Amino acid sequence: MEMAGGNVQMRYVRLTDFENHCLNEWDARQGIPTGPKRYEDEAWANHVLSLLEDSEFGWSEYVTYVNEGYGDEWFME
């Protein structure tokens, strides 16, 4: 399956790296949002959106990635 910027699997590998970077910059004392709707956590969403500005990804691509159940072990319920 192809999408803008290359193979979906490779995009999702890079999105996993991006999301882990977001977590690295996150104050974990707030808790770590988990599950396929973690983008609905307002503080997490604002944090991710602020880091998306300097990334190759867009918000809708991130939401699709999360909704499809992707993410590192830290984000699983």
C-alpha cells in the first residue's frame, strides 16, 4: 500500500519514532495517554500538535495511525 511519502509501513515506523519522541518530551507525571483514542486527551493532543509543526506528519495522519492500533508498548492499554 502506497501513500504520499512512501510505503505505509515505513511511514508508520517513522510515526512510531515520532510518537516516542513526543513521549520523551512529555511530562510523564501527567500520565501517559494510552489506547486508540489517546489523541482525544487534550493535553497530549496539544503537545503532539506543537511537535507536528516541525515534523513530516500531519494531525490526520497521526490520528489514523493511532485509530488503527499502532504505537509503541508505552501507548497500549
